[in-house]
Amino acid sequence: MSGAALDVRAVWKYFGDFPALRAVTLGVAPGECLAMLGRNGAGKTTLLKILAGLSTVSQGSVSVFGSEGHSSGARRKTGVLGHGIGIYDELSARENLELFGTLYGVANPGQTALDWLERVGLNHVAHARAREFSRGMRQRLAVARAFLHAPDLLLLDEPFTALDDRSIALLQRLLAERLAAGATVVMSTHQLREAMELATHWALLVRGKLVHKGERTPEILADPAWVYRNYGEDS
Amino acid sequence: MRHVLTIAWKDLRSELRTKESINAAAAFSMVILVLFSFVLDISGDAREFGGGLLWLVFAFAGALVLNRSFAREQSNDCLDALVASPLPGWALFLGKALANFALLAVVELIALPVFGILFNADWLRFPGWIALTCALATWGMTVIGTMFSALTVNLRLRELMLPVLVYPMLIPVLMAAMQLTSALLSGTGITGDDWVWVKLLIGFDIIFTSLSLALIDVILVN
Amino acid sequence: MKTKILMAMALFSGLYLVRNLYVILLQLPDEAAQGAIYRIMYFHVPGWITSFSAYFLAAVASIYYLVKRDSRADEFAVALTEVGTIFTMLGLGTGMVWARIIWGVWWVWDPRLTWAFICFLIYAGYLLLRKTIDEPGQRARIAAVVSLFAFVSVVITYKSIDWWRTQHPGAVLSFRTGGEQRMDPAMEHMLFQNWFALTAFAGVIMMLRLGQERMQRELDALRRYTHNL
């Protein structure tokens, strides 16, 4: 599977003796938008953490853009949005984005930060501390942080959960834009409708096992709950 | 290397904006100085106990700064964002250690003159040696403190475990710094017998800095 | 089969220790300067060597864990460190008794003694830390790092008699003095024999602890499994 954006091979992840992921094999081609479904505790977050290089595999291998493990080159092309927003409360909006722009090697971090603040509608508070922001503003700032280096791979852990309308619209617009530019997206989600609109593929994890991966068909878009009716419970 | 400075600058900037831990550490160091004045029989001469007292103050007050180092990253899962970025683990560690070192140095610079006045100690008699001792010992404290702050960042009982782990690890550094500082305060300066402590400080710094840089990735990526 | 070997080892080390005690107490003469109490040396010195060997092996096991992420290495590390800590306590205890008789006090803040005590504190902290972490992978990872940091204190303690002028005696054993005989050969020979016996005994309790640790982990895994049913 050369040329894959993500190549996950027979990955096991143990927490002690408890297998959180069991022999997960998954290939994601460039340009795919994969919605990862599954109950809480099914291993979605664990898998995303491994893909983001925040966690190691117990067995198996993961390669990102053809490079085994997590080279700094692969990390530079990856944007991550996890459960936490990853924003420093004591720094201003602009300083937050500049910091991550610098870390990701963006050409002109200062200007990039300002551009992105404008895109997410925070340019009027660029110099205010993130601590003073409302929840929605913080979320938009977090979205800008994950997107500002124009990543070729986006790893989003339940991105639509707890987002307000404006942030959801923003995130969908940005995702569509990155997808149009050929980027790959992997997101875990419970919000079937929001996710399925963008998804080209979907996968289902049940107790650490990947039980399905396939294209998103128009039928699913019409009735997303079909997924759970057919694959949902195994006991 | 640029990343190291980016991280150090980020930490310093957020700390200087609130001055939370530095104010707390400076205030706490004053409290300890006063407390010690009750314990020790002070006849206006800090020669015998000065070194010990000073480094206990630095160690206890410094711990406040060091504990915050990685705890600061925890609030919004910022640590995950940093680890997922192209920033190498060693650069993250060094950057945070540099910031902590600067903050501890500020606390020490506040505490030293106060100590000098309250305990009638002539701490400026050997300025070069005092600076060297402080620099070496503070770096040792910083490395251990930063490393264990990272180690315990996700632990349930971190407040309990940190002092139990950190202070014994720090004893070598503190012991050496106390011996040297006492020698400097008493006016004898560094003599032949004291060199072993200088060597110990240098060795400690080198060994624990290398160990930390080698092992930090293991701690950050689980 | 395994238990039989262990039983044989236990029997061997037990009998060997009894035999050594007989020789030490009844056959060897008193030492010229210290009299009868010098005999505590036969336990004090090999006890410390056994303790430090256990810490060394624990550090090796910790490195192995960090490289291979094999939880069996972590089992060894915890069993070895616990045995090492027991022997550290034995070493501190015998040292105190000896000091009381020869120096007249239980304890002096001499570099060697101080470092030994720091070692004990650090490894006690290591064992405490293990108890506070529930997730086995995280526990093994963090404990392995702490074990490596802790081992530096063992090295300093071991070398402290060379680096400082201590009240505690300097190196006497021939392998540390470069072959120079600072001790009666018969006494040194007996010391090595008791070292061997104590190490065998330490090995036995280490293996027992290892088996218990494995059982404990199996139980934990099963309990976790049933929670997830």
C-alpha cells in the first residue's frame, strides 16, 4: 500500500494486560475523509493518539506518509485536534498561534497568525489573553491552531462535540477546504450527521477491533443511524 | 535550538504575565527565613548555618516553581499539542528547564539580599564563587525538578509523590551547595577539601542532564 | 519443576547460611582490634553488596523494559528493587549495631552513611510511587525512569569511601584495593562464602516475590476483564 497517507498494520495496544486495540489494520489513502465510529471505550481515541504520535503501539506498526514511526517531517504535515483545546490561557490569541506556527515551521508565523485570526473571526481580540475568551472563541482558536500550517493530514478526536453552531460551520468549511486541497482527514465522532456529510469513508471500532471500513454510501447519509443498527452491538 | 528558546520564552512569558509561582515562591522563601530565625539561635552571625539555611529556602521555594512547570501544560491538554508538533522531546525539556532556571535565579536573587540583611551574612565576599555555586546547584535542582514534574504530571497523587521523590534526589546537590556556601560565607573560601563538592555538582549536572534528555521521550509519549 | 528448583535453592541457601553461622560464631577467632562484634561484618558487607547488586539488576531490567516494553522486565525490576530495599534495611541495621559498639553511637552523619540512607529514601520513594499508579503500562514506564535516576545514588554510595574521608572504614576487600590484602585471608574467604549464601537467599526471595507479582498481575487483568464483560 505505497502512497498511503496512513498505513496501520496489525496494531495492538495494551494497557497492562487489557487490549485497547486488537490487531487493527487500516489504510487511508490521500484525500480520504474517514469518519471513525464506535462506542466510548471502543479505542477511537487510543488509535488517534497513536496516529498523532502521542502514544506508542504495543505491537504492529504505523507509518504516516510512508515514514515509519513519527518523523518530524510527518509531524509537520499533521494537524491534531484532541479533546483538550491545546491553548495557553496566559498567552494572547496571536501569541498562541505564533507559538504553534513557529513549532510547525510556518514561513512567517506572525503574519500567518494574524491571517488565521481573521479567518476564525478573532482578529478584534488578537491581543487579549485566551483566558478571557468565551468557550466558542476558544474553540475557534483551537481550530485555527490545528489548521494554520495547512496540514496534509488532520487527526480530529470528536471535533464536533461541544462545539457551538458557528464553530461547527467553521470547522466544516475548513475541513472541506483542506479536503479539496487533497489533504487526508481522520476523525472520530458520535455526531453522525455532521461527520457523514464530509466523510468519504467510514470505519467502525468495536472493543478495540476494526469491524468495518468502507466507502460512505448515499444511503448512510440519508440514514446515518443505519450504521449502528447493523454493526452496533456484538453482545 | 530555536525550538528550545521558543519554549523557554513561552514559559517565561506566561509566568511573567501572572507572576503566580514566582510571587508565591518569593513570599514563601521569606516565610521560611523568618521561621528559621525562631529555630536557630542567631547571635548575628550566619557563618555556621548560613549555607544550609539558604539552600533549604531555595529548595522549598524552588519546588513551588518547578511543580508548576508541567502542571501548567495540563490545563487544556497543551502538552499533547506540543508533543504532537514537530518539537523534539529534548527541546521541550531543555526549553522548560531554561525557563525554570531563570525563574529560580530570580527567586534566589530576591532571597539572597534579604537573607544577608536578616542574618547579617556577607554573601558578596566571593561573588564569583557564589554565582558559580548557585548556577551549578540551581541547574541541578532545575533538571531534577523539571524531569520529575514531567514524570508525575499525569499521576493521581502527584502532590503527594513529588516531594517524596524529588527531595531525596536533590540531597546530593543541596548537600554540595550547602557545604560550598557555608565555606564561602565563613570567609575561608574554597579550599582543597571543598573541591570534591564542586566536582560533585558538575558531575551531578552532567549525569542528570544527560539522563533526562535521554529519557524524556519515554515519559512524554506513553 | 520450577518450584522444586526453587525449593532446592531455598534449602541450599538456608543450610549454607546455618553452616556459615557455625563457622563465623564458633570457629573463627575474634578480631584483634574489635573483638567479637567484628563478626557482624560477615552480614553487613555481603548484605550491602547483595542490595546493590539487586539495584543494579533492577536498573538493567528497567533499561530492558524501556527498550523492549516487555512487562516481564518490569516484574523483575519490582521484585529486585524490593529485595534490594530489604537488604538495604539489613545493611543499615547491622551498621547501626556495629556503630553503637565500636563508635558508641547508633548513627553519625558521615558521607558513607548519609549516602546509604539517601539510597534507602530514594528506593522507598520508588516503591511508594509504584503503589500510586494504577495503569500497569504507565507504572512500568515511569518506574523504569525513576529506577535509572535512583541508581546514580547507588554509584555515589559505593564510591563515597573513595571520594570523601569517612569515619566508615575505606575499602578492605581485595577486589577493591587492587589486590592488596588488607584483611586476614581466612576472614575474607569466609566473607565471600557468606556473600554467596546471602545472594542465593536473596535470589530465592526474589523469585518468590516475582511469582507473587505475576499472580497479582494476572488477577488484576482478570478483574479488569470481568468489568468489561
